Amino acid sequence: MLVAVEGVDGVGKQTLTRALTRIWEQAGVRVARVAFPRYGESTTADLAAEALTGDHGGLADSPEAMAVLFALDRAAAATDLRRLRAEHEVVLLDRYVASNAAFTAARLHESADGSAVRWIERLELGRFALPVPDIQILLDISIDEAARRVQKRSNEDAGRARDAYERDLDLQERTAEVYRDLARRSWLSPWRLVGADPDVPQLATELLPVQTLDTEMTR
């Protein structure tokens, strides 16, 4: 099962993917976890990160150029994703294709039924042949709370300054709305919406029923 966890910056995607991984592994499930963009592993991901902090001239000014960089990062991981999928019961992704669709559409002031989302689908699932997720989880919390978490993370890690996307709360709000629309449309696959404080053991059981799963042990 290929599960993608989505949402704007600061909603808790990393926290949720780590918690789900821990619960499933305790139940004996083979889980692989991959975070996109693959900063520190992928040249295109690193170029995108550098552009969002002011490097490489006006590269970050182009929504399409940034989208291609993020897509190329995933394209380079496509073979590994297929291998991981063959070797594990669950491949859990922290961001995936929907992230590129939502942010690109939002930057272009388009909705989920606009040309940007269709282009991302053709590019990543068509041309780059990335596997389609079986289910997508949207972490949907208030933009103010997400921004507070991003600022707290930046304050605690001197090397983790907020990038251009994280500083633009209007962009984050538009992106959140595109995400919600993608979920309403069941774009690519079924979606599951969760709020700021999800019951992770319950979610893990609903996504992957495992009789040996002791939810009380994981609380």
C-alpha cells in the first residue's frame, strides 16, 4: 500500500508519518518511509531548497520551474519506490505528487480543476511514470497554527530558516484550499482528512487493519 501524507507547511506530516510507522512496525508490518523533497539526497531537491532561500537568481519566481525541480526529485526516486513497494506492506510518503499540484496551482491562483493540476498529473504520473498512491491523507489545520509551528521549528533550529513558501501565509491559505478541493474530488485516489490532533492508533487501524495491533500499547 502506497500512502501519501499531505498538507501545507507545519501541519505535522513528519510527526504523523513517524507515529504511523512506529505503530505498524510494532504490529509486525514492514514499513518504508520516504520524505519528499529528498533534501541532502537529491540535487534537484537541493536546488529547489536553495532557490526558495534566495539563491539561483529568479528561479523561485517561476512556479513551473520549481514544480519541475520537485517533480524531477520524485522521478529520480521512482525505481526505488517501486522496489520498496514490492518489499514492504506499506510505503509511507511525507509529501508526494499532490503537494506539487496544490502548491503550483495556488501559486498560479488556480483551483484544483485548473490546468496546473492537470499538467502535474501528466508530468509526474504520465511522463515520469510515478506509482499512483492508494490513499492520501490530508492534515488540515488552521494556517495560523501551522505558521506558529513553522516559526517554532525555525527558532529551535538555527539552520532551518523559513523559506519563501513558508513565509507567504496567503500562499499557504490558497494551497490549503486547493488541497481540500483535491480531496473532495478524490484526485488520483481516495483521500482521508484528519485534523490537528488525530487519533493516530485509530487511524493506523483504519488504514491497515491488523489483528495483532495493540492500540493501547501505542498511546
